[in-house]
Amino acid sequence: MARSLSFLAIHNGPAPSSSRDARESAAVTIRAVADIRLPDGRRLAYRVMGDPAGSPVIVLHGTPGSSRQLAGLDRPARERGFALIVPDRAGYGGSSHDPSRTIASGARDLGELIGHAGLAACPVVGLSGGGPTALACGAVLADRVTAVATVGGVAPLVPRDPALPPDRLVIRTARRSEAGARALFAGIVRAGRTRPEKTLSRFASVLAEPDARLLRDNADVRDAFLDDLRHPSPTTAMAAARDFWLFARRWDVEIAGLAVPAHIWHGTEDRNVPVAHARAIAARCPAAELHVVDGGGHMLLSQLGQIVASVA
């Protein structure tokens, strides 16, 4: 897999001259939020986590959220030698909202980031609601992406695989009205900003036990989610509503034609996105390899090494 050390040099100054300097540079990198200007003038913000000199992998956060929620990946990525490039998808974190965003256009935004970073090519991993964009990269950016993976990712709902469970309230709401979904998420975002601890506890109470245990026992992951709840973008509710509005409709990219390897990771105990979604993706996409984690939850952060290794 191609890599470019100039990527970090662009944003952090000259390359470090010693291992101590390298460690200090890495610590500065994870706290810094860089951004690029897209051709239409929008801002695309991102963070670099893990080992700055490691193999680059783009990782996409879920819905709702931002790159803040994945700060807990910094330590394990550093230990495994990966440089995680974590963008804020449109409307989240420091990235501009795109009211006309589609799943394919979200992938094209990442193509601009890959070019800006000076990477010949790299893999893309999408978590949960970031999964459709990761899959789209395999079709839209086949010349810039080496492989794609989803973790607890959402499957296409149109046309509908008969094995998928009934839609939940948020999908039914978004199918009827993007504005209705926006109102729903506005309440969630407001609760997270004003009562983050309570909101996270309520969220954990409906998760599968592996996910609830991760939030309870892993301080890095818990702190990252709390930080994300405390600092929503002003357009988070609009971005989340747009995500679900897109999920509820036919995607503007056909994943059956993926031109790069695809790895579909999913836990059998996932309550957020049932494992039937993974099987529906694999059934539609001949390039996909299915990885079902017995007893795994939605986030699968303890499988980070395996997941990234599958694409890297």
C-alpha cells in the first residue's frame, strides 16, 4: 500500500529528527484539526491519529458524530503502526454542511482529501453510518482506494433484501420527511450537549453488552464519546437527517460493481444495525468478504487490528 510521509509534514512542519521528537509530534497531531477547501468552497476537516509514520488508512465516523468520537482509536492505532486519517463527514465536526449531499458525493469529497494528502492510494474503513460512504469509495474512487471495509455498516434498503428486519422509527421518519428526521436529531443533539453523561448512559443502556462494556471499561473510548456529545456542530442534526434520508432511498452508487476488495465486519450481537445488514451487503457485492464476529457488538473496536489489517 502506498504511503506519503509528506502528508504530516504539510501540517506539522519539518519531519522530527529523533524518536523523542516523533513522539511529541504525534501528540501534537492528534490534537490538531486540519482542513482543506473543496472545489465548491466547502470545508472538509480531519484529524490524524495513531502513528504519524505508519500506514495511512481513512476511517469514517458513524451517525451522528464526528472525528472526536474516534479519538479512542489513537492509542491502539499507534501501537499497531497505523496512521488513521479521520475526516468529519459533511455537516459534522468542522466540515461544512452539504444540503445536496449524496452517498457518491461523500465519496468524492474523500477523493479530494486523498489528493491533498499526497497519497497514491489508501484503504477506507467506514463505521456504522459511515459504511455506505466507504462502500461508495470502492466504486467512485477505484483508482485512489486500495480496499474498503465496513464495521457495523448500513446496507442498501432499496431495493430491499427480504432478510432485513423491519425499519426502525428514525428510518421511517426520514423516509417520510428529512425535516422530521432533523427535528428528531435536534433533540438528541441538544440532550447530548447539555447532559452528556446522562445521554451516554442512556445510549449505553440500549446497546449490546459488548458495546456497553466498552463504554463502561475503556476510559479512552468513553472520554471520546463524551467529548463528541459536548461539542456538536451547529449542523449535526441536519447532517444526521441527511444521512438517514439517504439510507432510506436508493443509493446513487451500485455496490455490485465495486472494483476493489471489500471487507464487511459485523458483530452477531449488534443491536444498532443488525447483522442481517452485513449479509445483505455481501449478497449484493461479489467483491465483498464477510467477517461475522461471534458475540461482537456494534463498534468492534477491540478488533481494530484485524479490521485494518484486512484492508491494509
